[in-house]
Amino acid sequence: MAVQWIREHYRRAFRVEELASLAGMSESAFYRNFQAVTAMSPIRFQKQIRLQQARLLLAAGPGDVTGVSRHVGYESPSRFSREYRRRFGVPPSHDAATPASRSSVHPGR
């Protein structure tokens, strides 16, 4: 239930106690159970969903990186860029480029 809730509401901030209450558990029990199912914390799971969605949006066409970062729930474009680069190994501006410019900058990709 909590995994689905995060998938549906990934753009909004939440507190673990809010999800624990929805699941009818204490915070500590919820956190342990969530981590057992997903192998990550609820906040890290949300970050992963946000970054995956951002990558899909950027790949769909040339995009405004700042606009995409805000669309997926980041308040800080610089934080979004750092986390995106850490997750995917390239800055979001790379994935926002047109396919033609990507292949000319990084042949074979």
C-alpha cells in the first residue's frame, strides 16, 4: 500500500509518520517493513521514482531541466542535478539534449 501511495504521490513531500499511520503501524515497524520489501528507505524510494520519471521526461524530448526538476517535486534545481548525476552518471542536461546532439557528443551511446 505505501509503495503504491509513493508511486502515485512521488512529487509531494511526505513524512514517514504519515505513511506509517496510513499503514496502521508505528514508525519504526513501518520503516523496517518498508525497507524489507523495497531494500531502501521510503525517502530513498521516492527519490528513485522522481529521478526515473525525470529521465523519462527528459528523454521524451528536449526539455527545460529546471522545469522537469520542479515537475517531479524538487525544489532545488542544483540538488536535482547533483542527485541525477549521482544516479545516472551524466548531468540532466545531457539527457535533455536532442538525440542528434547526444550521438555527436557521445558516439556509440
